[in-house]
Amino acid sequence: MPDLSAFFASGHAADLVLVVLAAEALLLLRAGRSAIDVALLLLPGACMMLALRAALVGAPWPWIALALAASFPVHLADLIRRGRGR
């Protein structure tokens, strides 16, 4: 059985999710979605994954807070953009 505690403690679990997000971005772009739509859709999650990775590897708390704080304005921009599309 693989050592999952080491996988998570090293931050590689968050890295894996970031790779999946990047693959999703490429698929959405190839499907014809605009780059700004894809960025606004996926960047909040990517910022939260960066915060998770920082927490898992023991980074100082300001780096974790910065990544979490960065996700919020991008999420708001996505909500505003979607609201205008209705």
C-alpha cells in the first residue's frame, strides 16, 4: 500500500489537483470557451490549491493567507461576469 501520508505531507496531492485544473483549462479552451471565462472559472480553485499546498508543506501563514485572499476577488469577478450574461 502506498504511503499516502507522505504524498499529502509533501504537497503532491495539491500538485495533482493543480495538474487536473490545468488539463481542464486546456479542454475548455479547445472547446471554444474564452480565455477570460476559463481563467475566472478556474483561478479561485487554483488559488485555494496553492494555499492548501503551502499549508501542507509548512509555509509561513502569510503565504497561505495571501493565496486564500487572492481567490476571493477572482471569484467575485466570475460571479459578476456571469450575472451580466443573463
